[in-house]
Amino acid sequence: MRRFRRPVIMGVLSLFCVAGAISCSSSPATAGKPAASATATTKPAAARTVWLCRPGQTPDPCTASLSTTVLTGNGHRQVVDYPQASNPGIDCFYLYPRITLQTTPNANLVIDPQETAIAELEASPFSRDCRVFAPMYRQVTAEYTTSTSALQVENASVLAAWNDYLAHYNDGRGVVLIGHSEGADALAELIATQVNPDADVRPRLVSAILTGANLAVSPQGNGPFSQIGACRTVTQTGCVVAYNAFSGPVPRDALFGWPSPTAKEGVVAHYPAVSTPWVQYDDQYRASCVDSDGSAVLVVKPVNGGSPLLTVPNAAWGLHVDDPNLALGNLVALVQSQAEVYLKAHPSAS
């Protein structure tokens, strides 16, 4: 089980490698998951949303401490207390990955410790940019990943939370969609069925950050992402950032990075002792977008004394477990840049 509050890598990759890493094919695809059902396109009956994170809520793991030990390749270290935005002009809507330990087809909406921990790990840094909303949702559990009915329940649950957010909290503000693994899959479905075809909602999309999913877009400009392409610069908005990270060549049985996976977690080898909940490695890793033999991935390598990256539980997973945190500093900076551009173009949205 992951040590969620361990120090994580922040701000280590080339931003443009991250922003441009979205594979191209005809439609979204995920390893081992059934096709999304059209059921999710129908608005479900009103239901009470259980918010894991919401502005003003206590406790709120998405506003956890951002005290960070910054390490450089020459061994220098300093502690930085990154501030949370006091009055951000945009929102973030976050969905966590498959993290539940429940064994029913769909998880219930009870907040367990693992949801709190993963929100601190993956979502709290974005409180520097935005108001963070994170609903609990009835995610498909590990034993039912091929169940179409379970996926329908998950999609309906996400849609109900999204509709609640739009109706009661959004107020026309710009929003960044953030998800990892199953959370990214669920947001891809939401974008395809609710955001991409909706001319009223689509302009509110600042960007979508979908890591650890086999996301694909059509180069012909059609399909479920016909109006929303890949982010290519730090000033582009209304676009998607997506990647699957590996530390070396992509094996043929890799679970991620192949538009049509051939088979149906990544960590630093060791961490320094620090007193802060976060650690940031500056200039100790480099990444490049690689399209090889049909795979499209972000290959991450240590430089300047950076610690080796391990593939856990095996090479087929690549660096999937740490996909969001490998480039977290860059992604936070990207959202800051996009928010500035978005708010200049939509001054009434804040």
C-alpha cells in the first residue's frame, strides 16, 4: 500500500514535454475497462454530493500544508512554505484514482483515510491556483473493472457531482479538471459527453490534467474530443494535458501508453530525511515525449545525481502510481499561467 504522505517529486520535468504529451487515435481508451455507457449522458436525479474537498469545509485535505523541502543536485536544501491562493479566480474539480479498499462493485460515498491521503498528495498543491472541489464518487472497485453496470454507476455518480458543482458553486467561473488513473478515465468520459458538446459549459474549461490514462484524441478533429485538443503552450486554454510516464523502454505488456493495450507504480528509490510533508527535486530529472513502436509515453530519467526511479509493482506499470507527482510543480505552474490568460479573456468569470 502506498505511503501517501511520503515526500514526492515536484517540479522536475520540462513543461512542454508534459503539455504536449497526448497520444493520437480515434477515441479514448483505457486498459481493461469496458466502453463508457451513454447512460452517463442523461442527468440523474438530484442526489446529495459528499464532498471530500470543498472551500470552507472542515476538514479539507485539499488545503493541507504545502511546506516543502527543496533539494538541488549539489545537495543544497531550503524549506519553502508555498501559500494557498487567498482569492483565486478559477476552480479545480478533482477526481482521485482507484484507491478504495471496498469490495462491492461500486464504492460507497463514505470518506475513508485513503481518499483523504490521496487528495492531500495529488490535489492540495493546486490550492495555490484555485478553489479545489473534490467529490466522493462511486468508483468501480478493483474486482469489477470489466463490469459495464458498475461503470454506469460510476459515471452517473460523477455526473451528479459535476451537475451539483455547476448548479451551486461554479457561478460561471473557469475550471480545471484534474484526475489520475480511474479519476482521469471518469473525467475523460465527462468531457466527452458533457463538456465537449456543450457550447455553454465548454468555454469555462481552463484545462484538463488527466494523468495515468490511455487518453486518445482524433487527429481528424472529430470524435469525443472534437472541440478540445492537447495543450501545446503555457498560454493555451481549453485544452488537455495527458501523459503516462516510464523510466525506460515501454514493454509490450505495458498497461499504459498503448492506444490499444496489448495486455488485459513508479517511485523514487529512496527519500532524504526532511521535516516537511513535501520534497521538491530541482533539476534532477529530465523527460521527453517518446512515440515508439505504437506507444506514446513520457520517458523520465534522473540527471545531476537524481535518485533512480523504480517501476512498482513491475515494469508493465511503468511510473503510473506517481504520474501526477512526477511533474506536479510544473502542472501547478501551468495552471497558474493558464488562469492568468483565462481571466484576462473572461474578466467576468472570476
